[in-house]
Amino acid sequence: MTEAAPFEVYAIKYAEREARRGDHFIGGDPHDAPMDMDYFIWALVREGKVWVVDTGFDVLDAERRNRRLVRTVREGLALIGIESHDVEDVIVTHLHYDHIGGHAHFPKARFHLQDSEMSYATGRQMTRPAISHAYTADHIADLVHHVFQGRVEFHDGEAQLEPGLSVHHVGGHTQGLQVVRVWTQIGWIVLASDASHYYENMEADRPFVIVWNQGEMLDAFRTMRRLADDPDCIVPGHDPKVFDRYPSPQGQKGMVVRLDVMPSRG
């Protein structure tokens, strides 16, 4: 992969919540220890072009779901000099509230989504609270309006968005979940989003508790290992440990990490 310039890749934390280990693995966990959750969006930057991955959530969802919003996604992007109102392309990994709830911060954006995720989020499965609880109906209705406005670009499976950037349908967590493969100065990295909430989900083959298809979730771990040049360069969607493995820009520790460098296990 030499024809494309590498992307700079950032993870930006915008919210958090306290949790326990048993909250994050199917079947629970024998160790009743804290295992907190961070909420991120991601920014990909190359030669003046910006792609954002997911939109986070905003104040109303934070209040409804007892999450701590530490900054809006607009404020988070501003930390690295990006104005959300100017962003033209947003990759939506799936339509859970914490991945699409901040869409209003991107009034100029075109949203890239899997066909199967829209079908899932507007179909019969949403009549089942066990599945629909992670979705917010107003967000889905807003996205339908964006479809009619020509602001949603649908993908079916694997799609190259531009040289060095592609999305890959994996399912598992939701029917239409997609992961993002990005070319960087260290080679190919993969943004897992909720294909693996934590490093431990994929490294120990222990699926997260919110799952549409457990077999697909386990297959997704294998797919991501194939897509990344190094399994250590698969970035989970909610793990606070990304702050231990990757460096933060000056003055932004605990807020932003740079992902296009080799991570540390230390």
C-alpha cells in the first residue's frame, strides 16, 4: 500500500460510566471488580481531508441513560482543530444511541452506513425491547429524514471509501455493524468500534453482552486480525486502556490519543 498517503488517526473521549467486569462478558465474570467504560469518536485526517467515525451522543441521551458526558463531540473535535460543522463525511459503524446520537453536530455531513443496519434499526427487531433498548427512536427517524435529503450513502459489505480507507461489514453486535480499516504510517490499523468493546473481548474470545449474533461476533475478531497488519493495532470501541497503550497530544492526556503509532503493552 504505497500509492496513498497515510492518515493521522485520533480517538477522542467524550463520555464515561462506571461499570463492573460482569457487565461486559456473556455469562458474566467470576471477578466482581470495576471495569469502567469510555466513549469515543474517531477522526481520520489526511492532506486537509477529515473523516469522522461515529457521532457520539449528547446531553439528552446522557441524562436518560445515566452516562457522564465530559464534553460534546463538537468540543472534542475542536481539541484537535476540527470544526464538526465543516465535516463532510461521517462513517457510522452502527446506529446505537452512542454512535449516532450526536449527528446534529454534523449538519454538512454525508453519513456512510451499511444497508443491513438501516433495515435492522427500522424493522421488526425493534419491536423487541431486549434489542431496541440500545437504540433511540428519534435518532433513527432523523436518519431516515437524512436519507430523503440525500445525506446517507449506503454500503453492502466491504467498500473502499477512498485509497487507504475502507469499511467492512462484520455484524455480531448488531446486524449491520461495520469496522473501519485505515492506512497509516505504521501500516493498516482497524477501528473496531463495538465489534470489540474492550481488548479482552477479542483477545480472550469473550463476546460482549449486547449481541445480535454471537457466532458473527466471534468471526469479527478473526476478520479484524486479518485486516490489521498487527493484532495490537486493532482499537476497541470503549476501553479506557487505549490511554495506556497510545500517546496523547501535549496537554490532552485522558482526552485524546494518537492511534497511528505503534501501541505499547506497558
